[in-house]
Amino acid sequence: MQTASLMWTDLSKINFDVSKKLKSYYGKTLILQGDQDALGNNHPLVLATYFNKAQVKMLNECAHILWVDQMGKTISIINEFLN
């Protein structure tokens, strides 16, 4: 956790922001989020606005580590997206 904190501190010092560059990507984008994630449900919705073809899928009874909490559902959603 300390490493992540240091990383975000350094990135904020240099005003690191790739959000404008993401709009130049026109491929499909899948954003998965657990409904019970401690980060809240707003982050994937905001992230989706930076992509042209984003799909947001929320997994019920799932927190931050999707493949642990809902492995079958996670794999199913990814397979559906890829096919």
C-alpha cells in the first residue's frame, strides 16, 4: 500500500494525466467493477467517459478482486466481450 501511495504522490507532482489521450483509442473497452468494491461505484462510470467504446459491467456480490469473488461470472463477461 505504501508503494502505491508513493507512486500516486509522484505522478500528481508531474501532473500525470492520460485522460485526453484515451479518447484517441477507438477499440472496444471493457471496464469491470464489483458492486461492493471499497472504491465505490463511480470510478468505472467516470473512466468510461474517457473511451469512445466503453462498456461498464458491475458484478453483484463482488468486491475489488473480481476473479476471486465471482470467478465464473468474471470469465463469462470477458469471454462475451471478446467474442
